[in-house]
Amino acid sequence: MNVEIYTWRTCPFCIRAKALLKRKGVVFTEYAIDGDEVARSRMAERAGGRRSVPQIFVNGQHLGGCDDLYQLERAGELERLLQA
């Protein structure tokens, strides 16, 4: 499983998303893109135009941001996606 998360280091939503992933024991690759417009544009290309952080991908599939991640968790879907 390959989990990637684009973040800003001080973003509270990024911190919450990473905390959930860590609680679930997920090893992820973090791309801290603070102030890097080239990296942010690359992220937006992958995320269907979304430029907000965090943006989370599992096995190349875009899951969305922090709220999306927690919504998947509440619906019981996150575990299934992480085990795929």
C-alpha cells in the first residue's frame, strides 16, 4: 500500500489527517509543500484541481482532504481502502 499526503507543516487539518493515519498504523510519504508553488501545482494536477492541503492519495487514488478522510473513517470505508 502506498499512502501519500501533501501538507503544510503548521496546517491544523494536515496535522489532524496525519494523526488519524498514524493512529491506524499507516506508513505514509509526506510531501511538505510550504510555499512551494511548483509542488502545489503538481499536487493540484493530481487532485483534480484542488489546491487546499492536505491532499491524500492511496495507491494513486485521490481520497481528498482531511474532512474527506474523517468522513471515510466514520462511514467505515477507510479501513477497506487502506487494506486494498
